[in-house]
Amino acid sequence: MLRQVATLLRGSPSKAIVGTRQNSIYANLKRFYKSVSVADDSDGNGNPSFAILLDNRRLKSLGGNVLKVDSEPLALAIATEWDAQKEHINKTHMRLTGLAFTALDNPFHETKETLTDKIMEFLDTDTLLYFADEQESLVDLQKEKWAPVIKGVNDNHGIDIRATQSIMDTPQISDEDRLRIQRWLLSHNFWALHGLQYGVEAAKSMMAMMALNSHQITVEEAAEAARLEQIYQTKIWGNVEWSHDIEHQELCTRLSAAVLFTYFNSNHAIVKKHEASA
């Protein structure tokens, strides 16, 4: 799965996007370094810390803070983003770097509680919890693609959320189920919550992100679920040349970054565990 996610993160942008971004504010920001590496700044007392080096200079965030992460895999992934830059630095392709900078600088003074509240706001309007009340073929498709995702999330979290088939009604979500989801979110650390928020906002769905986070579905499947109605409509009315494909790949890239960022920040010792068992 990680290999598939990494491939999506490295995906080549379309010519249209490249043309636009070459005229962006990043167009004149040339690559100013030759080598990229990761430095182990751990204190020797069991507190891991890793920095990204650009020509032996530690990478700093937009707020001027030296970027240090607890997860070595995350540090390696961020270093890969910087190493992948060519003649010019395109920050719009550096999703993990952007998430790390945001979590480090915390420009909006977020807390675990405020991030959790913002994520919970998507529950009542979750894309996957609103089935169509007309177009039988669309309803059948939603039952095929969405129902297993909802069931999987319910089973994994011991909840019983039920979708609605009318835009006039809201999904059936009990106070107990809300509390269980809230507690699950709060069980994540501050950095991991940034990844979850990024994915939920991208998919407009907590169900899709929760299923993706538990490896119930793949990134491609999560993106398809989030865009199911649009995909259905394009099969009827036709696809706008390259536009819908770009939207799909953009969503896949965002979800890939979200699940990687969440996973790496929730599994700091993954490399050490592997080395210890070798």
C-alpha cells in the first residue's frame, strides 16, 4: 500500500497544470541546494528526533522554525519531496512538507480539541451518508460502493451510523456514536490530527477517511467513493477532457499525503522495530 501511495505522490502533473504553475509565485524559486539527507538528532534518552538537511543546513519552516519530526519514515518522505524538485522548487507538490510546516508553526493556534471539532463538523454532511432518492441506477451504485465502507467503519469502531436517502433528512447518528468518534480522534496526537483533517476536508467525508486510515479501502477507492456521483454523471453526460482526470488524481494525491502523514505520526518507532527484529 505504501508503495502505491508513494507512486501517487510522485505522479507527474498534467501539461496544463505545469503551464499554470510555471507562472506562479514559485516559478522564480530555483533549487538552491544540491543534496538532501536526514539527520538523527535524537537525544539518546529514547526521544527520537529527525531533521532534514539541505546541503547540511537544517530545513526551516515558513515560520522560521527548524523542522524536526519524531518519525524517521516521515523525515525520509519529506526529504524525498525536496530531493524530487528539479530546477525550480514547486511547493504545491510537497504535501507532506506543507502538513509538517502547518503542524509545527500552528499559525491558527489550533489544539487537539479544536482540530477534533473541525473534523467532527463533517460528520453530519458526510458525502457517503447521503444516498440519492431518485435515479435507481445511482442508488444501486451507492449501495455497492458506499454501503460496505459505512459497514466497515461501524464494525471497526463499534458504532451504528446509518445513511439517509433524502436531502431533507440527516443521517442517523446517536450521541453515543458521536462520542466514540470524538474519543477516537482525540486518541491521535496533534500532528496526526492534521493529517486526518486534511484527508477529511479533501474527501468531504469522515467515513472515507476513517476507512482509508484503517486500510479498509485503498486511496483510489476512497477517491472514487468521494467522487461517486460526479463519476456517475460523467458516464451519462460525458467527461470534460483532462479536467475530471486531474480532479481525481489531485484528490488521490491529497488522500495519499493525509494517510501517510497520519500513519507516520502514529507509528514513530516503525524503523526501530524493524531493525530490532532483523
